[in-house]
Amino acid sequence: MYIAAHYALKLEIILSTNYTSSWKILLQNSNLRKMFFAYFISFTGSSMAPIAMAFGILELTGSTKDTAFVIATPTFASILVLVLGGVLADRSSRQKIIVGAESTAMLVQLVIATLFLTGNASISAMIVLMLINGITIAFNAPAATGFITQLVDKKDLQATNALLGIARNLALIMGAALGGLLVAFIGAGWTILIDAISFGLSALFVYSIIPNKQVKHHPESIVKELVLGWKEFTHHKWIWVIVLQFAFVVAGIDAFMGLLGPSVAKDYLNGPSDWGLIAGAVGLGTLIGGLIAFKLTVKYPMRLATICVLFFSLIPLAMAISLPFYLIMLSAVLAGLGIQIFSVIWFTTLQIKIPAEMLSRVCAYDHIGSISLAPLGIVVSGFLYEYFGYQIVLILAALIIIVPTLLVLLVKDVWKMRANHSSL
């Protein structure tokens, strides 16, 4: 894997000296500035929340299995309504959908925080509230991907995705490390309360944006628009093959980041503070990856993007064989770097190659396919952890990432697909 990645980077990456837009020029766009701050604030809170939820439920029940069900719930809810979210985003206002979703998430997190702080938290209440959280994600995610195309010209999409990735990644570094410390010193409830506030502030920033007009066709029935979106999604083999790959990859990543990592940190490391540092190291890696992707010219975008996914298997492997903590941190940095380069290439390629009026629907099918196995992965890993121990489960999580990714590299449409845009 290291050799393949080394030669892929050496042969395929050219750091362009004539890239389209510098970050300074992009930030002169007031809409993009507001979106940058919305991303930074929202993802700072959101990177604290999973740590708080995982350790809050572990503290409440002491059961990895119970925690697995709660952590898996929002993903399950998202699967049920993601496609509807994509259709509504394409036929209505993406901006209003984002504001509504962020505002709803704020209210849900306020209730969760109150239940923890008053000692009234229960597994059943957490499952119901996390279901609502999952629905907000399902409406937010496809709308946000399409909304970016309303903020900048097409030629600036890669730089914009990288810039917003930097906001997200800075937030992940700060939020994850801060989240671990906050949970350790003031508890899960107060940490989730801060997350609630971040959603409200993010909604205000998005509400204040004045975007370009959203491209829409004459409205069809919802069913017909679903069918048209599905035809566009399946028309591109490179899309549905990678989405199929990510059904397994995300199952492994979510099981590790949402449950296994915090559980191992609680049982064998120094608890939430150590896990916060590891999650923050992932954020540092994504920041580095975002800076690289900002001026990246790639001849074969999906080839490089797919190779980068392999890097995420390094963290569970490092923890499975009990490497020293600094090496676990290094593996987390490399994992973040790889996944961020993938993300920038993936979303930019979608935004360039998919018609704007179809983008949110295609992204909805992308999201639903990618997370389809995540709830099962989280729940199964919770049971396996209690019955077989952490090492076997961590190795399985790594293999679920590695094997499908290597198979995707054998697909011609992925390996041979060329960029047809100056910045990719």
C-alpha cells in the first residue's frame, strides 16, 4: 500500500503554479466567506458531538452493544429519507433546506444536552432523538453539495471544495481535541450543548448568503424525478462502483470512529482525552490534504482518489497491534490526508460532470449507497467487540476498507477515467 501510494503520488500529482484561484481571491466572495464560517462553526461542534455521545452512552450503560445501537441510529434514519432530501433540494431551495436542517439539529441537541445534564437520559430517548438527527443529515447533505455550485463559477469549484475542506478540517482538529477534553472535564451534556449552539450560528450564516439562482427544470412528479436521478446515477459506472465500494468503507470507518476507537480508548488508553487527540490528528491530516488538494492537478482523478482511501485503514491497524501512541497519531494524520484528497477530487468531479439540476439527487443516491451498511457495521462491531475483543474487530474494520478499495482499482472506468477540467 505504501509503495502504491508513493508511486501514484509521484507519477500523477502536479502542483500547478497556475491554479485557478488563490484562497485570498476566493474569500473576497462574501457568500463564500459566510459558508466558510458556517462550515467552521458547525463542524467544530459536530466533531465534539460524536465523542460526547459515545462516552455519554458508555458512561450511562457501560455496554458497547447499547452504544452501538444509539450511534447507528442517525445513519439508519438517513438511509430512509436521503433520496427524498435530494429530490426536494433539486426542486426547491437548497439554502432553505440547509437552514431548516441546521435549526432542527440545534433543537435536538439542546434536548439531548438537557437530558444528560438533568440525569434523565435513557437509551430509548437517545434513539428517538438520534433518529431525528439522522433525518436532518439526510436533508442537509445533498442540499449542501449542490448549494456550493451556486456560490462560485465552475472553474473555481475545486479550489472552493478545498477551501471549505480547510474550514471543516480546522474545525475537526480543534473540535475533536476540545471535545475529548470537555467530555473529560465537564461531561457529555455540556459538550453537546456547545454543539447545539454551533448549529444555530451556522444556520444564521447560511441564511445570510445571497446565492446565484438555482438551476431547475420544470417540476415533475417526485417519483419521476427520483427515476431521472437514478438513471443519471447509474449511467456513470465510475460513480456507482465507488459508491458500492464506500458502502463497505464507510461501514468500517463509522464502526471505528463512532464506536471501536472510543471503546478502545476507554478500555486501554486514557479515555476521551486520548481519543480526542487521535480524532484531532485525523483533522490535522485532512487539513494537510486540503492544502495539497487546493492546487492539485490530476490526470486520472478517480485512480488517485481511490488509492488515497487505503490510508484510512492505518488507524485501526495501528491500534490493533498496539503501536506506541505517537505512531497511532501519525497513522491518524495519514488517514485524514488520504480521505480529504479523496473527498475534494470526488465532489469536484461530481459537480463538474453531473448536470447542476440533477446534482442533489445524484448526491443523495451517493450518500444513501455509501452509508447503507454503516448501521450494520456499527452494531455488529459492538457485539464482536464484547465477544472477541478489540484486536480482531479492529483488523476486520481495516480489511473492510482495504479489500473493496483494491477491487475498485481493477475497474477500467475508475482506473482510466481522465479529468476533462483544467483544475482536475
